[in-house]
Amino acid sequence: MPTPRHTFARLCAAVTAALPVLLAAPAAVAAPQQPPSAAVGGERLGNPGVQVAPLAGAPALPSGLTGQSWIVSDATSGEVLASYNPHLKLPPASTLKILFADTVLPKFDRNAVHRVADEEIQGIGAGSSLVGIKENLEYRVEDLWRGVFLSSGNDAVHVLSHMNGGIPQTVAEMQARAEALQAKDTRVVSPDGYDMDGQVSSAYDLSLFARAGLRNTDFRMYCATRDAMFPGAVDKNTGQRGSFGIANTDRLLGKYPGLIGVKNGTTTNAGSTFVGAAERDGRTLLVTVMHPASYQKVYDETAALLDWGFAAAGKVQPVGKLVDEAPPGGDEPTGQAGGTAGTPAPPPHPSPTAAAPAAAPAPAGDDGLGLVGWAAVVVAGAGAGYGALVLRRRRSAG
């Protein structure tokens, strides 16, 4: 009769003999490829190129458009009138401040006063646009928001982020807010839109953010403000605090008839990006243009698409839809909390992970693990060898 050690030896030999077969045939255990998920807002919005469904009498789309991605939509109904690669993931530049405002703006009373600490305006990216906030001075919340919307001030974003619990918490809340709005193309790394590795959004998502933001009366007020006075430094001689003028960097505001706002942005990686909303004859349209050929073209192409959208209303079939915000479910974070009372939103928490059940004790053998235990060790070793080989193959192919 074979002894336990003889049985174990035979088991080891069998597994060892099978090991080369396992390592030589990774395809046999590879996970099947999953089909791509449907585009948010409709199948056509996931197709490349121009998407438009003209009816009789519809005007032709503007010629010579250079944006890598754009979308024309009705802000009220959510209907998408036309698009071009609207789910293309691109750096958003300061248009990401739309999501920042939609997340943080409802939390603080506009008349609240905050004294800025030095650390709140540290760590701002080199070359950032600034409104000119100084440490150890007090600012009303509404002044900080004017700094965000008019001057695209990253210093104002950082101060408001610190008021909201810090940069990491604000980034987490913005990501949660994006997910609640079903903006699945967006990954937030910085609250101000400064170029960061991996930070992306899309024309579709930016339109979702703008549509949500425009439902807030303060948001509409700030993004439509053309100029304002901003608190300055204290004069050392008189002890009086001065002020200086700031102007909205949106070049269409005050020039395009009916323009409401919303936000422009330019960085090295993003090029120029613009989200514009305009009203005409009781209709509000949203246009987002990302990465055209030049800085000025982002405004020219937005204006041309707005003109087309107003002329085409009722003469095209929608090719998709701006989806509505997902209904809150359970304890899922949405990034929104507190209203105007200034109550900070709780940080999003990861879903609890169930503890793995404890393994049943193996029957003891003369080596302490028993035959079953040693067999598991051998098989685990085979799996580890296979995993290491696959990892090496993947790295060499990267």
C-alpha cells in the first residue's frame, strides 16, 4: 500500500508534468472580451463623425469646423440636434470648473466671509490663471465665485476647495457628482482643470455639467456676469482696502445675441475648449466645442453652431439625448449636499467589502499541512508561475 508521502510525490509529479501545458496555453484561460457598452445618450452618439438627421428645409451644418469634438443640444429637453465625436475623451482645461461649481456652489451662502490662510493658495500649477487672492485677507463667497467664473482663477478654486474640506475631498466629490450626472467620460484629477495626467472629459459630459449648473440661479448669474470689482490689498498708508476690476474672459459674452455664458478654457494639453449657452425665442441651446485649430476658432465655431441650432430647431430629428441625473440610491455619493447653509458634504466612502470566509482547516498530515494542503501549495505555485509569465509578456508588449 502506498504511503502518504508516495501519494504526495505522485501528485507533485502529475502537476509538474502538466505545468508546461498550462504555461504554454494562456489563451485557454483568458477572460472573454466584453462587447463595448452603448454610448450614454443614444447609439448614434457613440458613432464616429458627424451625426445629424435633417428633415425638409433643414439648414446645412457650418462648413470648415475644426473642433475634434462638438455637440449641439437643447438645454431644456436634452435633445441632441447634432454632434461630432461627442464622447471623445479629451483634456477639458478650465471648462472642468463647470463641474466644480455644480458640486461646490450650493454649499455656501454667497454672503459668507472667509479669511484666506496662506496654505490655501499654495500648490497652484505654474502658469495658472489667477484672480489675485492674497493670504490673511477676508473675501465673501460671492467674490470668490466671481473669481472662478470671470477670471477663471485657480486661486479662487483652491480657496473654495479648502473651505469644502480640501483638494482631495473636492476632487472625490466632483467625481461622484460626475457619476451621478451619468458623465461616464470624465475623470477628475484637479478641481480647477489644470493639465494633469489622466484628467479627461468630453463634449457630451461638459454639456451635462452645464445643463445641471444652469438650473442654479447663482450659477447663471455668475457665468453671465461680464465684469465686476474684486477686493484688493490693504493700503499700508491709509489702512483702507482697495479693489480692482475683473472682466469675463468669455469672448462671446456681450457679443453673441442671447448668450448666457457658460465657461471657456485653454491649456497646453487641452488647446481651447468652450461651453456656451444662449437663449432665443424661448429656446435655450447648449454648444460645446473641444480642441479646434486655434484659440479664436473655439468662439467662431461655437457661434456658428449656435446659429445653426436655432435655425434647425424643429427641422431635424434628435440624434441622441442629454440624459437626466441618476436618481439617488441608498448611500451612493452624489457630490451634492448641504444646500446654501454651508454644510460640507461628507467624503465619498468606498463600498464595504465583505470579509472573505475563513478557510476550513485541512486534515493534518505528518508535515502539518496534510496531503490536501500540500496539493494546494503545488497548484498555487503553478498558478503563480503562469501569472508571472503572463505579466512578463504583457510588460514586454507595452
